[in-house]
Amino acid sequence: MSSVIKHISKSGEFIRKDSIFRNWITSDGSSGFKAEAGRYHLYVSLACPWAHRTLIVRHLKGLEDVISVNVVDLLLTEKGWHFSDEHPNNTLDTVNGCKYLKDVYRKANPDYDGAITVPVLWDKQKNTLVNNESSEIIRMLNSEFNSFCQTDEQRKLDLYPENLRDEINELNSWIYPNINNGVYRCGFARSQQAYDDAVIKLFDHLDKVEIILSKQRYLTGNQFTEADVRLFTTLVRFDWVYHGHFKCNKKMLKEYPNIWAYAREIYQMKDIAGTVDKDHIRKHYHESHTSINPFRILPVGADLDFLQPHRRENIGK
């Protein structure tokens, strides 16, 4: 997630730029970046759904003591992401001692002038940025650090199994542009046409997800995969932020019985709730996006009980 004003097309459509740093960590080190305990560091925002993916997979794979984390301040200012200890659960930069995340990027490449985004995967040994593409980071955490997982269960957990890869890739191919990024295309649209196009596609594809989840427990069937992780980080923010702040207000998430129960199940799964910071999520969006909310008024928000029983154990059986 980064500043968005520069990413608006002439037609008023929000265009997300591709990530730049795309190196890969491998278990055997053949890529030049060997998976090792204590070598790598994540820079994240607790508000950002892309960074949230990496925190969930790091947790599910039991890598909390293997890959360290710093959390940027919840407020994204005109100067970009910064480090502070002014809000609960923020941290200072304990690896590079930087004030701004842009300075971390420029340690890796002094000439870098691209988007400053989270998450960032940093190599403390080579003192450089490895990767800033969340979809690739979660696959590295899923497969390349198995020697360092805390338990056999975590080691055996495969969120991108070979037999489901085609299906996962197909799901990602329409969930990402229409739902994950679709909410941003609604919120940052600068023309009615751009908004109308985005919001129609968003709810058409939420309807598609609702149908899938009426027949099976997870997106690919009975196995929890990265496709579910990637969707969940958008769903958990939907009623708190996207419904009102981004004008995704045709329906609330809790009006989709299957999606809402599915989101609750994942929230309750293996302490994934511990990766969700409601205050960071709500305050970041409403206080950072002054083009949408110029007075930084924090709305009261919906009452959501993510701990309500989900009763999805027998779906699809």
C-alpha cells in the first residue's frame, strides 16, 4: 500500500503499480538468498491488506522467531510511511534505524524513485531489499522456511499445494483485480464512470464468491489455501472501512451469509485474530486518506462479532 494520487489515469481510474523488487529466497540458497533463521526482516503496516497476508502466513508457518518484524505508524502522511512509537503496536525501525520507509528502499537502491510500499522483505546479511510483492513473499514463507517451522503440523502445512495450483491461480486471477484491488478502484476513482465500472465488478464477484462458499468450505474445496488468505485480508476490512470509506455500499459483508461465516471461521482459525488490528485498520484509512475524508473524522463503524460461531464444519461434506 502506498500513496495513490500519482496512480490515477486520465479517465479517473485507480491503477496499482507493479512491485519492483522481485528476488526470491530459496531453502538451498540457489537464488543467492538462502532461507536462514534470523537473517530476514519484514516491514509491514497492520492496516494494509497486502502486508497482512505476510503476517498471517508467517504465523501459520510458525516463523515468528525466524523472521523479525517492524510495524510502520498507522498514519500514512504526505512524506510516506514512517516509524514511530506514538501509537499502540507501532515500532521504530530496529534494523536500519530509519525514520521513513523510503530511506529503507534507498539503502537498497540510492537511485530508487518508485512507489514506497509495504510489505518489504529485507535481508539483514546482504543489507538489501529482497522483495516487496506480497503474493511472492507468502509463497516463500510457505515453502522455503520449512526447516525452521516450530511444529511438524506447521512444516506440513502447504498453502500452495501442487495439485491445487491451477485452481488457486485461476481464483487469484479474478479475486485480485475485482475484489482485493476492486475496493481500491472504487475508493480512489476520480470519475463516475471509473467508480461505476469498479463497483459493479466488485459486487458481481462477491456474488460469485458467495455461490462458491454456499457449496464448499473454502475457495478450492475442503483445503485452506493461499487463495483464502488473500481473500480474507480484504473481507476482514470490508464492513469496517471499504463499505463506507471506499463507497462499496451496495451491501455489507455481513449481508452475505456464506462469506460472513467464512470470514469468521478464518478469523477464529489458529489465532489469526491476533494478526488483525481493528484500530490500525480503521484509523489508518480514515485519517490518512484526506482526499476522501478531509477532516479525518473516524466513523463509529459497524458492530461485528467475528467470534460468533461460524458453523461451516460440514459445508461441502
